[in-house]
Amino acid sequence: MRRFFNADNFLWRWLGIFGDLVLLSLLWTVFSLPLVTLGPASAALYDAAVHVLRRGEGVSYARFFASFRRELKQGTVLTLAWALPCTLLWLVFRALPGSLPLQIAAVLLSFFLLGFLCWLYAALSRFRMRTAALLVSSLRLTLGHSLRSAGMALVWGAAISVSLRFAAPFFLCPALAAYVSSYLIEPVFILFEDEKEQGM
């Protein structure tokens, strides 16, 4: 009986991870609601997914709040930087007649954008760069690691699709998608950090 209530028990560890997934998903949703804060909320979600869910460092909500405050200004600017052109592009696609080539182009563009945003907000959470440098670096990562970008776009596309259709998965999908994406992003970031250290 004592082993059952042990905090290191397999069941309690998984219940703790499940609780963190739900809490982080809810925090991301609430802090993304103003839409202009989607960037800092996404950076905070990625940061918590890596440090709390993967590495077991700290408390999920404390990590999220600290990262959100740190990235608030630059993350909001980044959100505005890509949201305006994307909105204009979406309006152009809506105005044009719905032919199959245009629909395919819209889907491909959406996948590219999702992959780009995954790199952008992960980089925001990890590196201290100017806004222009972050945008350029994220674009290079998106194009240079196209398979990883496509994988993240599929993960987030599935998470968004499931969340829009059913209510229950919505409480897990954002944090779960960030957690899965971290397995595609972190190997690249580790190489990038090693190159920076060698260059110093």
C-alpha cells in the first residue's frame, strides 16, 4: 500500500504528466485569447513542455508564467509581424474563385506557416535575438529542416482539427502538440547551441 502512494510510482507520475498537460493547455488557451499574445503564450507553452514535461524541472504553471512575462513584448511584436500579412493573404484566397490549384496552394501555405511558427516561438523561448533575426533564423530553420517542419505542421494541424471538432481533446492537444514538437526541435537546437559554443 505504501508503494501505491509513493510519488515516484508509475501511476502517479503519469497522472502528474496528464495534469500538467491539461493545465498548460488551459493556460495557453486563456493567455492566447487576446490573439496578439498568441506569440508569448506559445513560447511559454514550448518552454514549459521542454523544461517541465520532458526534463521534470520545476512547476508547470510557474514556468509558464515566468516565460510568458519574459517574452511578452517581443512575442507580441512577432505575432503582429506575421498576423497582418497572413490575414491579407487569407482574404485574397477567399476572394478568388475556389479552384483546386488554389485550394492546394492554400493547404501548402498553411502547412508552411505552421512549421514556421513552431520554429519561431520555440526559438523565442530559447534564444535572445532581435525580432528581425528571429524571423530570419526561423525561416531558415523551416526551409533547412523541411521534414521536421512538415512533421510539426502535421502534429499541430491534427491538434487544431481535433480540438475544433471535439471539446474534450482541446484540454490536452496544445500542450501535447508542443511536447511532441519538442522532439523534432530540440536536436536541432542542441546542435545550434554547440556551434555557438565552439564559435566563442
